[in-house]
Amino acid sequence: MSKSHGPAFRKELKPLMECGTCRGKGVICGVFHQLDCTACHGSGWVCQLTGDALPLEDLVPQLNMKLRNLAAELNRARHSQRGAQEQYEQNNRRGAGGSNYTGD
């Protein structure tokens, strides 16, 4: 079912890139102090397609979705690292009488 009008059912993740002016820091160095970057409105992120700064109403949800995706990816990576130790400690029933055989 396609929509013909109205807002989208889900917000799409827009591709973001680091600001080229401040190199993703959100600030530029003045003579005596740091100033907010005017190219990205101090966020350090710009739209990858256009290179323009996103308004705060769009930037905050985009960064939230990006953070949640990266946190989920990190969580999946942490769970996959424990594989060898779990396999070593569980009973594989390959030893004598169905006991655990580790090959040591």
C-alpha cells in the first residue's frame, strides 16, 4: 500500500557526514577562544547529499537513530565475541561415556 499524501509512517535515516569546515568538532578556533561552527550550526554533522546543515528539528532524531543503530551493532558484536569460550565450556558429549571432550 503506497501513501499519496501525509507524513511518512517511519522516519528515514538520512546519510550524514562530518562537517568539512570544523572536521566534525562543532567548533572552530578563533583568535583567543573557540566559536560555534556556522556551517553546521555547531553540531559537527551535515547532510551528505546536499552538504547543508540540518535544522535542529531534523538533526536530533537523525542522531538518535544513528546512535541506536550503532549501539545495537556494538551489542551484537559483544555477544559474538564470547563464542569460543562458551563452546569450550559446554558439554559436547564427545568424550568417554558422553562426557565433555575439549581436545587438550
